[in-house]
Amino acid sequence: MTNHHQELARQIVEDFRDSLAGEAREYVTESQFGDLAQAIQRALAHERGHIVDLMEAVLRSLRSGLDKPELGL
């Protein structure tokens, strides 16, 4: 997990915390906010991995096109 993702998860949790009414905020513990941040970080890591897989597929496709000789028409 990158520092950027950790900071993004922290900011999302803080924004969520700020959006809660005072009464609701009392029922959510710091541990639960921490769990939410970890869930967000896992989701970001999963998406990052998916993006890497897509980029690798594009690179393979581009490389396979380079291996083919041009017909020179």
C-alpha cells in the first residue's frame, strides 16, 4: 500500500466521520473507523492490481504487434 493510498483512505474516513450526525458519531468507535480505513485500503490495492493487469495486457498486445513484419505495401 502506498502512502498516497493510506492518506486517501484516511481522508475518506474523515469525510465520512464529518458527515455523520453527532448522535451517530457516538456509536461508531475509533476501532470501527480504523476497520473502515483498512477496508478502503484493501479496495484501493485491489483496484491498483487490476489496473496493473490491464496495463500488462495492453503492453503484451503492443509487443505482439511489433513482432509482426510489415508488408510494405
